[in-house]
Amino acid sequence: MTRADTLRQTFLETASRMSDGALSPGKSGNFSLRTVDGMLITPTGIPWRDLTADDVVEVSHDGSVRTGQRLPSSEWRLHLGIYNARDDARAVMHAHSLHATALACLHRSIPAFHYMIAEFGGDRIACSGYATYGSEELAHLAVKALGSRHACLMANHGAITLGDSLRQAFDRALSLEALAAQYVTALQIGKTKILPAAEMKRVLAQFKTYGRQTKVRTRR
């Protein structure tokens, strides 16, 4: 199996996870993977459960698509814009998950109500301004809302997560939706208590090594 075949197989596995979960029902949402020549991205209008390896679309750095391929997701400008702005982004996931989208429709960022906000590289998850889907303006606003973080909300739209692989971008989308659900629930109970900046600074420092496994050395 060639590297290209392996990448396309990864797309199918991710699409299966999208179909089985509640991140993006039906045909909503999209994801991409950076390549040397541009990116691979999901096609427009095809339900997750029907996606095949041949449906995955190659988009060049300049946005061009080779003749004979499917049409790429309508959000291809969004993905390409993020890759152009963020050298660290290897994969981009865009989802319409329930609670994250609900907050986005209220134009609400997610503050540091829980220390796990640090998983996304900052002390909050910002919400971008609104722009028509598929537009260059939307890409610009999303890049601005992301800053140096790994996630943002998109006003009246959904959420974006970045990763060094499709798996990481997908897992971060799951984590973002869980945090959004917790935040929505907390708001229904009362006013949330936000962690102070000094504490989030400590947490962010600890997150630099969070989840990295090393073998325990026996102490003598």
C-alpha cells in the first residue's frame, strides 16, 4: 500500500468515526490533512457512511483541483487558510457538534471554567465573528479566533480543532464538545467560577508534558 493509499484509508476510518458519533450528523462538517502539495479534504455533499477512498479530494496550495475528482468541501478555503497561517497544523477538523454549535450561535467563547481548557493551548476557546460559509472572510476570521490555540468556535456555524494527525484533530473535537456540554450545563445551574490567570498559567505549563508516556524506572 502506497503512502497515498494509507492517507485515504485514514480518511475512511475518520469518516466512520464521524458517522458513528454525534460530532457532525448527516453530511455536515468536514476535515482535511496537509500534504506536501496542498491538502486532502473530504468532498462536498456525500454522507459519511457513503464515503470511499476515491471520493477524497486533492487540493493544491493555490486551491486548484485536478480534473476528474469530486468537488471538495465548500469549506476548502477555510482549511487552506488555516494551513497557510499555522505551520504546526497537520490536520483540521470542522464539526457541527450540538453544544459547541449552540454556544457558537450565541457568539459565546468558552472561558477557563475548567482546567481542561488548557488542552487547546490557551486559557479560553474563542468564538470568531460571523461570515458566510465557504468564504475567504470566514477563513480569515477563523484564523484570527484560533490565534496560537488548537480550537475555536465559529459564530452561527460550528467548531474547528487542529491536530498533528486526523486522529488528534478528531479527538480534540470530542474533547471540545464535552467541555462545551459541561459549560452549557454549568450555565443552566448558575454563574460559572472562572479559574484565575495565574492558575491557568501553571496548568498550561504542566500541559506541555500532559499525556506523554514514559516507562517508570524502579527506584532502589
